[in-house]
Amino acid sequence: MTVVENSLQAVEVLDVVDMDDKVIGQATRGEVHEKGLLHRAVHVFIFNSLGEIYIQRRSRLKDRYPLKLDSSAAGHVDSGETYEEAAGRELMEELGIMADLAIILKVQPCPETDDESVVLFEARSDQPPAPLPDEIYNGEFINPDKLSELMKSDPDDFVPAFILLWGLYLNRGSS
């Protein structure tokens, strides 16, 4: 993680990007969100051998969307880090899982992604997740059809980016 040390705590430094995902500068995580600057993030969908997807309920400590349902793992891409590196790091930090990751799709920054250029990864694993309490309140594997039903019946219980990415994931390849 790229950090700047100050007297209180380490501060995340993120790359600021343009709509074409080209780096145009750096800013702290706080500045990026406060000023609505475009930046990078990853989401990972983990499926088990039964075809179920792991979903997490974000920690109450999160400053964005606390206690909302979200992708298996997600987070910012640190300054100088690749999307692939960030996805592997987030998967290990949040769930304690190492798995082969495949890029599924990329989304340009938009309101649903909180101005993040997002790359979605998919992985398969039967390793039991070990959620990090500071990041995740709880989580479970769920049937994809049930997940779609829950999103339709109670969209306010989900992080907007997760709803967007799930819809794109389900509709990929269809034109």
C-alpha cells in the first residue's frame, strides 16, 4: 500500500485518473472522495464448486455504505499498483483467500461506482473465507438466482456498484 505517514495515522494515496483510466496525479483517499476525483478500484466475485457466490455485509466501521451487501471482496487500487495486484491483495486482506483471478470486465467511472474505474475479477475457491472484522461484518455463499431476487426486492440493502457489476456480469456476452 502506498502511504504517507503523518503524526496520527497512515494515509492511503491513490492514483487520480481521467475517463480513459490514464493516471493524471495522486491524492489521498479522503481527498479523492471529498472532491469526487476519478480513481481506481477492484471487485472480486468468488464462487465455490456449487456455483454459489460469496457476498459480504460491509463493516459498520466503513465510511461508505456501512452494513450494506457487497461483492466478495473490493477495494481501492493503491498508487502505483496494478488492478491484478490490488485484486489479489484485497482478496487476501478481506477474506484470507489466495485464488487464481480472471478479469471479467471493466467499468468506467460513474455515480454508481463512486467515480471509480472498476475492474471486476472472478475466482473459484472452496477455501472457507476468514472475513477481516474491520472490513466485513459477515458474509455467506448464496445461490446466484437468490442474489438476483434479493437485489430486486431490496436494492437499498446493496452497494450500488455491486448491483451494477452483478447486472453486467449476468449480461456479459449478450448483445
